Amino acid sequence: METKTQNMIEMRHIVKDFNGFKANNDINLTLKRGEILALLGENGAGKSTLMQILSGLLAPTAGDILVRGKQVDIKDPNTAKALGIGMVHQHFMLAAAFSVWENIILGDEPVKRGKLDVKAAHQKVTALSKRYGLAINLDAKVADITVAQQQRVEILKVLYRGAEILIFDEPTAVLTPQEITEFIKILKGLAAEGKAVILITHKLDEIKAVADRVTVIRAGQGIATLRVSDTTDDQLAEMMVGRHVNMKLDKPAAKIGQEVLNVSDLKVNEARGNLAVKGLSFNLHQGEILGLAGIDGNGQDELVEALTGLRRVEAGQVTIKGKNMTNKKVREITELGVSHIPADRQKFGLILPWSVADNMALQSYYHEPFSKHGIINFNAIHEHARKLIKQFDVRTTDENLPAGELSGGNQQKAIIARELDRNSDLIIAFQPTRGLDVGAIEYIHQQLLAQRAAGKAILLISYELDEIMQLSDRIAVLHDGQISGEVRPADTTDRELGLLMTGAKKEGR
Amino acid sequence: MFNLSEKNKKFLVPIVSVVAGFLVGAIIMLVWSYNPIQAYGSMFSSALGNMNGIGETIREATPLIFTAIGFAIASSAGFFNIGLPGQAQAGWITAIWIALANPNLPKYILLPVCIIAGALAGAIVSGIAGVLRAYFGTNEVITTIMINYIVLYLCQYLMQQIMSPKLRVDMDATKTVSANGSLHLDWLANFFGQSRINAGIFLAFIALLGFWWLMRKTTTGFEIKAVGLNQFASQYAGMSAKKNIIVSMLLSGAFAGLGGVVQGLGTYQNYFTQTASLDIGWDGLSVALLGGGSALGILIAALLFSILKIGGLGMQTIAGIPYEIVSIVIAAIIFFIAINYVVGLLFSRKAAVKTPTDHHPTSTQAVTLGKEEQL
């Protein structure tokens, strides 16, 4: 008989060798029935490789996998499915035009006499939804439901296919604090029903809230497996990064100076011509960090593009350093002293095939000493790059390496080096730490605080509430293209911010 | 090490393509019972075996160098300029017309004027496509193809209806330009066995140097390359997409126009009825692709192309291979050069597998590494 303590999965001494590079180097992992195991590690630590091995996408070079005590060879994703292993991906794979129940049964439809058995399908899905407390309107179209609800559809999809072992990949990245609380309840419910859960995450507080045990992976090696109740955040962070990480930022009181940025009643369209920024007003001063919190897709992209000259302003005014910069060219805005750290570093921030040196001159190549009368001085560009690489600790073989070959964290460091080195008065930092590991995040946060101390005005737009809370002097919450409230980090809670982010609560300013 | 393999790839891919092309050509000849060794022998001996052959090979390569540079500039900016034939034709007729109309101007004035006017004519033709692209988003592939036809027949109309009959021999050909408007150099032609080699080759070398300098040393080249590689990042960096589209198309057309100028003032010394878009335009495209868009690559590729063309004649006369088979063999070689891209893909797949996974996926690796990052 299966007992609660039975090992659902046992991965022993897993090695995955990619032509000499060991993505997994002797990793052990056990997962028990009814347990939530957190898998913690930096980007590139090997978590993904390990989970790909478990879900049959990659074959291990060496090592054994036991499912329910029996040695198995998971040669393809179908084998994984037959063994009851299911994965909820970070990017949902749903057909937007289909209803919820249709999405759930898609690919595994109950058939009666050659026809889709709608009734049976509906019943089965309803039963699952009740049993696991995943309340959702089964007939709603996926296009019309929230991201959190879409995630429930994904979970139901996996359960519908009979999964006993559920792998969640960074599941809370897209959720508001309230939704995260709900999601944690769902996870606990799944565990209580005897499912085994693996949770891939960066977020230490979530691990604390939900996981029973945590396996830490660093540079392809299993560092430790611990009971969560016996550990601290600091200890986990240190194990993950391999050195001590300063979790609390040293943030002196703000020395607020003159107004640098003033946005009044700004209206901006999105690509299809609908209003995305709907009458936004705020201001920002020297020595101040204004955090713009909000869920992805509430007008952040359009706002940043409008401020930096990449998108047309329909109405309203953008004033930078006392000058009306509404609908000015990108270069005019840059020249006035605006640095822009873009959210998508590979699309906007860098020309990936180009060298680090050329990328570091991307905003200033037309100035002396980098060029004179239209002729480029590559010695100056390289010298400048070597200086920045050293100053900002960009890990690269040298300045000639193509930017595309740097790790994500170092690509971001290269952009930050370029943008901060220009000594701009206004710094627009959009998701500056997206996808980065704890060490790189810490570094970038310190750089932003140093700029604040130097009297720069910083507009921080981020979907990470922790980042907003840690860095901001003021927080404005963006909902549906408008500011739903402005608060100070000391006077607010995650809960209040979450309500503002969903528009459930609005404040007069 | 990736850097090095990328460099190796740049050399290996065209060499593999060329060798594969020659092999397929050999197989075709074997199928029809011709001796490929004898055929290729006669190809190389007629193209390179005597001074006249060498001179003709260089002469054949001269316009290709210009049109290939034209293609390479536009393609650096991300545009596929297949209007090279029309741009070259515009340059050709313009240079000839001005030279014929002013036969007595001193050489040091007439020749530069003809050359510059030819380049301008090419630039105007390509500029139309550039402006349409920049301001209306019109696909440049379609506009440049269509403009090729417009230029083809417009030139015919201009020569037959507008040009003074005094400048023409008959309805289908103009007179020969005077010595003051010609790129012909006696000593050069004599040295290369009375071939049609001309001063155009010196201009071609200057053009190659200028092209190299433009793309490698100037902010204009920097911007053109940036726009071509990542238009989002270049807009983010404040570069004007419109300006770069138009500048690169104008430069591209100017070089293509120069290709026509050397063909006119150098090779033929006149203009005559063209029944189809100029070969030097199409071949320039292949030369630029084979040469990988670099100055040295273009030079080597242009010479290779001319060896095929000039040597092809030798294959007929010396080895007795019918013209049709020669055409198939040359087409096979060009075909493999054209699928250069596919050969390149084979290499890149190997490289992607070799790359360790601790990096973020770059654009080339995204295919294989994307999955790993998402899980």
C-alpha cells in the first residue's frame, strides 16, 4: 500500500552533460506523496534541465530515476504523462478563443460514438474543480478570464490528465499578492489531496509560506535539501548564490531636490490604437525614486515608450527639467539627460551580435571622443568599454565578446553601465532586474540607490512588488492606464497595493 | 572559442558551397559523358591561362564589384535591394549620354562628371524605393523589381525617342564615346593581351576601400549596421529608421549605378538596347551573398564569378561542351552559392549544440536553448 511517506520520485545522481558542460552534476532529489518541494536556484543553475529530464524532454547522461519506487526510463513526454507527471508552465499554453472546459479537455477529449461527449467532459471537469477547490466558470472564454484564472485552467488541465506529480514553473511571477495568497491555498489543497508538488521559484518568502522542504541547486550541483521550517531566508539566499547576500538594502533618507519629471494628463495609445495610458499625472524629483507598481499590461510599456520618445503622445504633457518634451525625438530626450533601462534588454537594450564595446557606445557613438566628423574612433570606444567593464563588474572575457554571449545578468549590467555612465538627471528603469538572480539583483539595486544618493531622479517601473517596496520613496500604482493610488512604502502593505493593482480600491490623490 | 568558430564559419561556408557546386557540375557533365576534368581545365585555362583571359576576367569582375557593394550596403541595413539591374542601367545610359553629348570636354572634367552623374542616376532610382519604404512602409522587394522594368523600358524610350539621333548609330545602339569619355587605357589593354580591361578596375578598388571604410569606420556605417541588426535597439538609441533606410538605399543605388558606368564607359563604350534586366545586377546580388558582405569577400567572389563566365566560353570552344551544359554547370555552382544560407544553417546548428547552457539564449541559440530557459 502507498503511504504518505512513500517516495513518489527519487532522482539519484543525475548528470546531464552538454558536450563537456555539466548542466546537472550529481543531483539528488526526492519527492514524497502529499509534499510540496521547492526547487531553488539561480538562472542557469540547472533547475530547468533537471525538470526537463523529469518530464521526458531530455535524457540524463547518467543517474537513475525512480517513480513510486520503480526504476523508470522517461524517454519522452508521453511516458512522463503516463507516469502521472504533469507540468504547469510559466507561459500558459491555452487557446484563447476556446472556453475553459474546452481548453481543459483539449487533446484528451471523451468521445461517445465518434462524437465529443460534452456532458461527460463537463461532469468530469466540474468534479475536478470542486474536489481541488479550483473555482472557475467553466463556460467562460479563456480570453475573458484573468491571468490567475488561466493558471487554474492550466492546473485543471494537468489534473484532468491524471497527474499525481505536479511541477510548477515560477507560478507566481504573473500574480498579484491576493492571487498569490489564493494560489498558495490551492497548492496546499493539492498536497492535502495526496498530490506531490515541485515548485520552481526564486522567491524565498513563497518557499517559507508553502513548501515543506527545499532543494537548493547551484551551478549544476545539489547544494542541500532542507526542511523549510529549519532555515532562514538569509541562509537560503546564501546557499543559492554561494556567498553572503545582503537582503536588507541600506537606504538613507531621501534628499529631495527640484522637480525633474512632470507628467500631466498623459494619454497614449497602444499598437492597435486604443487608449492604453488614460490620463496619467505624476511628478518626480531629484534624489527620489518613484516606484510605479502594477500588473503587466496596465499601460507600463506605452508609458515608458511615450516618455522616451518611442511612442506618440496623444494628449497631455511630458515636462523634463522644465522643458516640454512631449513628442520629441528619442535623441533629443536622451541628449537632455535621460537614461533608459529598457524592460526587454535583448530587444531594445542591446544589439546582440555586436561586441560589448560597441553596445556600450550605442547611446554616445556620435559624440566626441567616440567619433569626430562622422568618423569613429574605435580606440576610444574600446577604452571606454574596458573602463565600464571594470567599474560595473561586467563578467566577460573582454570587450570584444558579442553581447549575446553574456549571461542575462551581465547583459543587464552592460546596459546599466552604459546608461548610468552618461550621468543623466532622469533614469527610467523598467523592470531592471527581470529574470536575474539574487546576486545581480542586489548589485543593480545598489547601483540605483547610489544614483539616488547622487541626486538623480529615478522612475522605477516594475512588476515585482518586493523591488518596488524596497527601493521606492513613493509608490504610484498603475491600473488600467491610470494611477489608482499613491502611497509611501512605510505606510502601506502588500495587501493594500494588491487591491490598488487590481483596481479593487481607488484613492483620491 | 565561439568567436573563432564564427570566423571559421564565415570562410568555410562559401568554400563548401563552391566546392559542392563544382562537384554537382562534374556529375552533370559525367551524366552526359563529358570529361569534367578536361572541362574544368579548359575553364580555368581560358579564364586565367593567358593575359587576354586574365584581362577579360578582371573586366568581367569590375561591374560586379560595384553592384555587389550596392547590394551589401542595403542588406547591412536590412533591405533586400534587387533593383540593382535597373540602378546599374540608369547609371550606364546616363554616363554614356553625357559623354556623347560633350565629346570635346577635357577628360579630367568629362570622366568625373559622367561617373558622378551615373552614380546619381542609380541613387535616384533606388531612392524612390527607399522613400516609399521609409514613409509608406512599401516592401522594397516589390518596388525594386517593378522599378527594374520601368527603367528597362524607360531607357529604351529615352534612347530611341529623346536622345538626339546624332548620338545614335541606329535605333538600337548609340555611337561610341570619345576618348575623353572612355575608361579605356591603352597600356592596360595592351598589357592584358588586347582585352577590354579598363580603368574601371581601379575605381572598383577605390570603391572597395570606400565601402570598407564606410561600414567599419564611420558613424553612418555604424547606424546602417545597427538598424539592420536590431531596429528596435537602434530606435531606442535615437537613430532615425527613416533616415537610415533612405541613406542606405541611396548609397546602394549609387554603387549599382557605378557598376553600370564602368560597364558603359569601360566595357562597351556605348549603350545599346537591353532586352532584359542587366546580368551585372543579378550577379552582383550573388557575389555579395557569396562574399559575405565584406570588401575582401566581394572581391574574391566577383573574380570567381567572372572565371565561371569567361571560363564558360572556353569550356565550349576548347572542351567542346555544348552551351546548354555549360549553363547548367555554371547554374549549379551559382545555385550552391545561393543556398549558402542553408549550408550556413547546418554549421550554426552544430555550433548551437556545442554552446554551454549557462548563457542566456542569444538569437542564434534561441531555437535550442529557448526550451531550457522556459522550464
